[in-house]
Amino acid sequence: MSINWFNVAIWSLVGTWVLVVGTLALMYWQTRTSQHLNSANAVMTLRERFDSPRMRTSRRALSERLLHTQEEGDLASVEVVTFFELVSTLTHRKVLDDDLVWEAFGTWISAYWWSLRHPVDHVARIRKDLFDPLVFHEFEWLSERMDVLDREFFGDTPVPEEDVEARRVLEREARLESHGPP
């Protein structure tokens, strides 16, 4: 019996390519799984920061300020807005999964962004004062993304008007204590 070395070479080549493709597929799956886990851990860490005593105090101060719709003076706290700018940047760059961000922060993102723009447009004033049209542009992008996800999730279900929902969230935020659940 003679060995057909050509067939052995072909089968070795095919086997090698199957192994290479399988290894690459496994590496891709592991990388994606790792990214999802890292995103979930980051969102949970950000949520803990969002619920920290310092941030709860900032959220309460900003909510009170926005509820009183004062045009003059600076916002009581930009810590909340810069927090959402950070979350927005990480989401836009795909470090954070936007569905997880929507689940964890969607209501607040929509309410705070709408309230920062209505009835007084604080964002436009800050952009004008700083001569920088890109101030909080990532937060604006994330607010628009949350609106898209809201429409995908709710579909034809009627949702509250933005002003009503934003006011409800701000009123709840204005009653926050610096500790404990809301």
C-alpha cells in the first residue's frame, strides 16, 4: 500500500485552516464576552458613583435649580452634567453598551437634558459664555440615543410628555437625601 502524500498534504492544510478559523472564532467570542462584562462592571461602578452621597447632594441641588427655572447665575452644580458627559463619551466610543446605559440611567439622562434646555436653555448659555459650541455635545448625543432606544422599547405605547416626565424626575431628585435609597 502506498501513501498518497498529496492527499495527506491537502488534509493537513484543511485541518490547519479549520483549526485557525476555529481559534479565531473562539478568540472573537471571548473578546466580545469580555467587553460585555467590562461594560457591565463599568456601568455598575458608575451607578454606585451616581448614588453616592456627594452625587445625591449634587443631583438635589441641580434639580432644585432647574425646577425654579432661574435664568441668572450659574447652575448650582455641573457635577451631574459632567458625570453624564463622561457616561456619554464612554457610550459613544462603545466602551459602555448603550442598552445597559439606557437601563441604568435612561430616565435621568432624558429628564436632565430636557430640563437643561427647557424652559431656560442653560446649555446654549454655557456654550455662548465659553465660546465653545461643543460643550456637553456628548451628553446631547446620548440624550438623542436614549430617545431612539425609548422608541424601540416602547413602540406605539403612549409615553408621558417630556416636560411632564422631566418635572416628575426633578421633583423626586429634589427630595433626595444624601444617604440611603430615594
